[in-house]
Amino acid sequence: MTHVHAFAAPDATSPLQPHTIERRDLKPTDIKIEILYSGVCHSDLHQARSEWGPSIYPLVPGHEIVGRVVAVGEQVTRFKAGDLAGVGCMVDSCQHCDACAEGLEQYCENGATWTYNSRERDTKAPTHGGYSTEIVVTEGFAVHVPETLDLKGVAPLLCAGITMYSPLNHWKIGKGHKVAIVGLGGLGHMGIKLAVAMGADVTLFTTSQGKAEDALRLGAHHVILSNDKAAMKAARSSFDFIISTVPTSHDLNPYLVTLKRDGHLVIVGALEPVGVSGVPLALQRRSVAGSNIGGIAETQKMLDFCAEHGIVADIEMIRMQDINTAYERMLKNDVKYRFVIDMAAFRAEQDQAAD
Amino acid sequence: MTHVHAFAAPDATSPLQPHTIERRDLKPTDIKIEILYSGVCHSDLHQARSEWGPSIYPLVPGHEIVGRVVAVGEQVTRFKAGDLAGVGCMVDSCQHCDACAEGLEQYCENGATWTYNSRERDTKAPTHGGYSTEIVVTEGFAVHVPETLDLKGVAPLLCAGITMYSPLNHWKIGKGHKVAIVGLGGLGHMGIKLAVAMGADVTLFTTSQGKAEDALRLGAHHVILSNDKAAMKAARSSFDFIISTVPTSHDLNPYLVTLKRDGHLVIVGALEPVGVSGVPLALQRRSVAGSNIGGIAETQKMLDFCAEHGIVADIEMIRMQDINTAYERMLKNDVKYRFVIDMAAFRAEQDQAAD
């Protein structure tokens, strides 16, 4: 057992604060990663505050982790010390159900082990995430991070990136497809970059005129203000595929009618009820689907795709100590487009303090 | 122009009553059909009462039509006098959009011409449905009716049958699939028969214990009472495909969680808003789709399939004069499972009266 520095939510109502956690000793297939950068996902905040049901406290959030391998177990074959490694939302799964067999560990029928706010399958010890100096994971749930990318912007790919890549990949989006992304935030900005790189014609739906310019800068070909009735009407039956990243309950019908026949609208943001009417679905055999992150092999594929196309997230780097301020700003959508914690700097400070 | 006997809604609030309508003279590709049987669909009632927006009055409902061809235009190649013929929900479409080119006239991008409460593409004359002694349609929108089936039970196949067959066919349901049908009415009872004939393992979801026995008689392999919490819990993640035939706004979430990963729930009944949460969709990449009747070629395929498997609707025959009583009973779900009007008898009475 190693004690490592971390930031944790002590309970559902207090701010995050410094905390010491235990990381397990290396098992034969484990790798130990010194964390360089840790992305800040909205779900970190939700779970820190027990907004998705009661969380396990103290809770160390963070599931967008990039770091460098510093030790490997004796049976590890895919990583060696010095390699870059990434860890996303999962650190384990049952490995024997149909979903796991298909590489869809996120849909594990026995429940995946999440990177934090979850429990180890064997010891039932709580898992702790990336707001910490080190993490130990089985190599099967770590991915290779291309050395060529700006690592700070890679961290958010491990959740925001794969959340958008997986539906685009699963529904085989590419050249010749018209794709729309609803909402420009951490997820939306990745959706634009990825769909554009896949060759699709990409439109952003937003309610904010201020985001239009940014969307075009990010590569979007078109922007539609969803409160512009004439523009919405002109967009009827025009998209093959839409991903809604809106994080709260919202009415899907204005977007559904902009899908072509047999088009899909995929929800990745809202876990709350969404408004759906039978008419726009039935009249052109449209569908609404959900999608949840991506499997480990697909996450690797996504990182390789990002390396090939030079894609990283647009980020704002913060100090670990500023996480509570970052949460408040995140609640006001005051971030373009993802906070990333400089864990390397935090580790250096801790090491210095200990000297 | 020929004058034919019919029953029509004179306005949105009056009962249906005897009415004389004009049927067009045969165009070169037209066939004239003496109607034998006309099914009574819930949408007849909705439109008679302007419940889907203002209808065109006087309105002659009926889009489940079986009859015998009595005359054909000079360019007609697929029918001859004496043939049985069926007409469903559509009598024309643009014939040049992508949907029409794919044989999906129901999704015609320029709007299909519906069998009633619609307007002819050329003359803009209102279309009139099957509650009449004759109909004239272009042969491309008539289907061949197998002589081997009980014709009274064939009429409802033209709407209720194809409405259920089309999603089962489109989503390639067959042997090895677990299918659930929500609701046992005109649509639901056809869904059970068709899905069973396709080789699927079929479950009925119903709130009514009284319908359980009937579902099993119709061929369903299992029945789940949707108000039985333990049974609903046991059914989690067990179906490949669900069709909800519930005609009103309803909460889909209890059914969504019974779908396996990547399963589809198709709405064919409710055109009102349905309750959908992001969680059951995202957690297993499930989807909710809509479906609207079927194309002409698919309708023919459905009739041929029904002939092969000896499938017709369970019906209760009524006299044309009893249509208003039938509507009231339909509103109370007091029909097993479709009313069919004996138009042959009505025509005979009219002929006798005219002698």
C-alpha cells in the first residue's frame, strides 16, 4: 500500500480539500502511473455532491487521466516504465459477459468498476480517481497515449473525447454525412472536432450567438441558432445524425424534425427525462438513442485517431488548489472548454513540502 | 364521375351518416374496386372528429379496404376484372423522391396522398375512404389479396397488419429474437401473430389480467403484467425488440429497461409525447424509434407472408349503419380486436333500395 496525495470531497456539502489516499501494491498485471494531467468533468461535480445518488466518501474525483508509467507488475506486457498512459472512466469490469467479450466494458452486464465512486471487484475498497498524484490500474484498462499530442489537451479525450467518438464510430459517421451537435461545451467542442475530422459536414445548434464564432473556429461548417424559428424550419429533414450534449432535461422535438428519414439523435449529456413526441419519430422513422462513453479498445482507437488528426481538447489549466473555484465557474459554463488540473505541479509541490 | 353510396362525418361533432360521393372516371392506370370489407381503425374516429387538426368534410373514413376489381384502365397491367385487391392508408405519392424510389411511399418527401382526409395530387379533390361501396385507385397503390385467406380478417391487415409488420421487417426480427408487444388491441394482436410467425419468442406487456389468456391463445409465449413490479424487474435487459401500441401518452421507461443492450423500442400507437429518460437509453445504448405503416411493396410482402402463415385479424363484423355504435365501443376498448364493416351487404341493400 502506498499513501498518495489527493484532493477529496469529504462529504456531499463541503468543498474539496487535501486528502491522503491509499493506492494498492502492484498486482502482476497492474501498472503504476504518475499523473501529469487530470481533466475536470461535470460528472466529477455531480458525484462530489451526491447528485446522482449517495456517493462513497471521501470521494476523489477525476476520470480523465494522463500520466507516465513508473512501475509495472511482473505479468504486464503492454506497458513499461516511462510510457505514457491514459485512464478514463473505468478501471475494471467482469471480463466474461457478452458486453465485455465484445469490448464494450462500459456496458458490462455485471457492472463496470468506475474510476472513482465505485468499489474494487475483489477487496471492495473504494476506487479513487485522478485528482491524485498516482494511480494503480490493471493494464487492460489503461490506454497508450500518443507522444505527439499536447498532453494537457489529451486528458479530456479520456471522457469527453470518447463520449463523442463512440456514437460517431458506432453509427459509422463519415464523409457524406450531415451531422449536428447540440450545445457547445466540453462534449460539444470535441464533437465538432471529431466529426469534422471524420469527414462529415458539421453544424452546431446553440442558443448563444456568442458561441457561433467559436464553433466555426473549432471547425464547424455551419451554426444554427436554435431559437431562430426560420433557421430551424429551413433545417427540417436535413441531418443524418445528431448528438445532443445538453446536460439537463430538454425538449428534443425541435431537433428531431431536423433529422432525415431513419436518422438518429443520440443523447450523451442529459440523464434526466427528455421531451419526445411520437409524431416526429413515426413520420420519418427517426430514433432517439443513448450512448455512454466507450470501450477500452474503442478509446485506444479514438486516441490513435486524434493523434492522426492532431486533435486535443481546448483547455484551461488550473492548480489543484483551485478546483472549488473551477467547479463554480463550470456551473456558470465559464470554461473553454475543459479545466485540466496540473497534477505534475501539485506532485512537485507535495514532494518539495515533504523534503 | 360515378356517384357511390358512402357513410360520412358531415362535420367534427355529428355522427357519421349516409352520404353520396363522387368517384373519378377510370384513368389509364386506374382500377375500380367494389368494396367487400372495410376495417375500422382508431384513426378513422380521430379524423372524423378533427382530433388530429381540422379534417376535410364531409369525411368518408376507411383505409383497410378489401374488394374485387370490376374495371381496369387501358394501361393497367397488374390487375384484371375479378381479381381481389386491397387498399391501405395511401392512394398516391410523388413517385420521384428518395423515399418513393426506395418503395417507402409512406415517408414520401413531398407528402403521400392519404386514402381519405387528403387531396388528389392533380385535381386537389378530397380523397374518400373505404366506408363506401366503390373506390377508384391507381394500380400502383393497390395490392393483391390472397384468395386463400378469410377476406373479412384481411381488411385490417392493410393498416393494423402493416403497421406491425413493417418495424418487425425493417429491424429484421426473426428466430432467436425476444420480442415484446405493449398493449393488446387492434395493433397488438396483429403484432403477436406476426412476430410469432416470424419465429420470435413473443411476450405481451399488458396491465389487464383479463388479456393474458387471450394473448396466449393468439400465440404469445409469455405475458407480463406491467403493474407487477417483481415481474418487470425480472424482465430487465431481456428483449431485443419492443413495439409499443399504446395509443396515448405513456411512460416508456419501465419498458426501456427491459431491452437488452442496443435494443430498440418502436412506437406505433402514440402520437403524443412519451416519457423517455436518458439513463435507460445511455446505460445500454438503447433506442426509441417511430414507425408509420409501410410501403406498398412491403404491404404486398406482408399479405404474402400472412397467406403463407394463415394470418388474419380477429374481427367483429358490423353493419355500416352501426358505425357510430362501433366508435363508442372502440373508445371503451370493447372490440376483439377490430371492427370490420360488411360493405358487400351495404351495397346489396343500396342496390335493392334503388330497384
